[in-house]
Amino acid sequence: MRHLIDFGDMSRAEWESLYSQAVRIMDHPEQYLDACRGKVMASVFYEPSTRTNFSFQAAMLRLGGTVFGFADPGSTSTAKGESLKDTIKMVSGYADVVVMRTPWEGAAKAASLYSNVPVVNAGDGGHMHPTQTMADLAAITRLLGRVDGLSVGLCGDLKNGRTVHSLIKALAKFEQVRFFLISPQELAVPGYMRAFLEENHMPFTQVTSLEAVIPQLDVLYMTRIQKERFVDPLEYERNKGVYVLTRRKLERAKEKMLVMHPLPRVDEIAVDVDDDPRAAYFQQARYGMFARMALLSGLANQPRLDRTPAVEIGTKPVCLNPRCITQAQAYLPPLVKKVGGVDCCAFCDAALG
């Protein structure tokens, strides 16, 4: 694995190997204090983050490496108009691995075309968040002992929820996982994710009521309604607070059901749920650090490329998704891939034409 852009690019065997490494680190952290000694991680965050940014920094420091980067693009040459390509070429000249978050969908994929070192997607707009999925799978496996055969409820903003999209792609690698997609109709999973579910023969039920399906769930994955992803403020106002998990609602859930959340939460999980033994979201965050340690111990020690392969120069955006990185960086090549038999943008997965 050269980069981690989309969890869908990782095989189940690769994930299980990575999880085994994470478990070894959890159980014997003292054995990995020098795993990245002398290595440098660049933390390139164009968008606010607490858990992901801190988790990656803590992971690298615990491995004996060092970190530099930014969390405010306004203080960098991006504010002067520097392109993503030039920023990545420069940063990858200083670092051994680049961890990147942006509001642009497909930006990590674009960065990987020009980087001399591995690029890790730490969230690209409402598109994907593969290392959060690593945290999710690590928590499910550690706490339930399996992933195969589970009934998983995904609740909240499934349209803009990059953590949801990545988790769906990851769970395609497991057997007999059933989904309950719980959201308002206007925040349902996007078309390319429905096509992915159908193409991979993954059973799913779309519902608007959490209470109606909670007794059937082994995992309830709550998400917040993401104000920053809405173009129309009125749409956000109509949907905020639509799902709130309380101790009373949990009375109908299975005794061993996991309540998960990528965090931050706003009001979708009541504070009194924190003391319920089924609440796993803070453990989930800690497991994510160990999973990222396992990832970095591999990627940061890969050999640097002397030069990256030549990339075709684009002339105009082919993708019509206004949040796609190709809309902001017109030099990017017009990459196309098939999703469910449909031509889609290889950066953001949106259907073309």
C-alpha cells in the first residue's frame, strides 16, 4: 500500500494484518517507541479537526517520530494562491508521510499524484475518511469480537457523512453485514454509495425512524447533522436535532449493542448515554490512535520516490460536482472510473454526465 486514499482500496487481508499490528501496539506499546525514529509526518489540515489531527500527532510521537504542519491554510502560501500540487510537492520534500484533510472532495487523491511520499486521506469534504473507518473497525472487532454477520445502523447525515461512506466501503469486505440507513430523505446516502451497495450485493433498508429499527441493531453509528456541509441554511435548520439518542431509547436496544460516533457530537447523543456500558465512542477514538500508529509505522518507513510519474494536464473540469477538487484545481487530469457500471469522477466518485 503506497497511499491510503479510500478504504475500498485496501483488501480484507491487508486490514486484518493492520489490525493485528494495532493490537500488538495496544498490548505492548513499549516495543514500538522507536518504530518511526528519525521519520517526519507532515500534518496538512485545510479544515478544522480535533480528534483526527491530535490522534495522528499522538500516534507519530508515540512511535518516536516528529511532526510539523498547519491547521490554518490562511497562514500558509495557499492564501497567496499556491496550488495544491505545489504545496504537496514542497511538503513531501520535507516529510516521510503526508496526512491531509481538506474541504474539497478528492483532494487526497489529487495530492497522491504529485507526492514523493505516502499520502493519507484524513477526510476530504463529505467524501471519505478511511482512517476513521480504521478506528471504527478496530473498536467493533475489539469489543464485539467479530464484524461478519452484524446488523449496522447508520443514523443522521448520510449524504455528507464521509465517515459513513468509508465505513460502508470497508464493510463490503466482510460477510453478511446488513445495513439500516436511518436519515431524512434529503440526507440519504448519495447515489454513488447506493450503487456501491447494490453492486456489492449488500442488503440495506432505508428508514426515517431510529426507534423502529433499534431493537435489531448490533451497532448503532450516530452522526451529527453537519452544518458546514449545507449550501442552504434553511435545509440545515429543517434537519438539525432530528435524531437524538437517549437512555430511554436505549431501553429497546440489545444488551451488547455498541453505540458509536466519529465525534464531535452536538446534540445527537444525550450526555446521560455516556455512562451506559454500550457507549463506545470514547474508546473508539482511542482505538483509532493505535490503528493510526500501525498505519504510520508502515507508510512512514517506505522508500521515498525520486520523482513521481508524469501526470496528464487537464484543461477544464470534467466533473460537475461543485465540491470536487477538479473545480478548484483545473490542471488536474480528467480521471474516470466505473461505479456500479456508471462513469464516475475518479477523484470524488460523483457520476459524470
